[in-house]
Amino acid sequence: MSREKASAGLAKRGYYVTKIEADDGHWEGEAVRKGIRYEFHVNPKTGQITKLERDRD
């Protein structure tokens, strides 16, 4: 799955992706939704979001 498709999957859920990169076999990045920052991981083969949690920084 391309970076664009991974970002589009999050956008469909209302997230604006601000950073995305390949890391340890998955897409990893940061997104914003309703003014709250999140960190995420996306499986590049299935498109499944495997991690989505508020950024504590």
C-alpha cells in the first residue's frame, strides 16, 4: 500500500495526516483530528490501523 493510500484511509475517518514514513515494516506517522494530535501505525499490506493514540508530547 502506498503512502497516499494509507493517508487516504485516515482522512476518511476525519484525520489530517501531518507526517507519514515507513518504519519497521509499517507506515508510522502523526495526524490531527479536531485539534488533537495522534500517533498512528498502518499495516502496509492490509491498510488496517494497528495503532492510533493521542500524542502525549
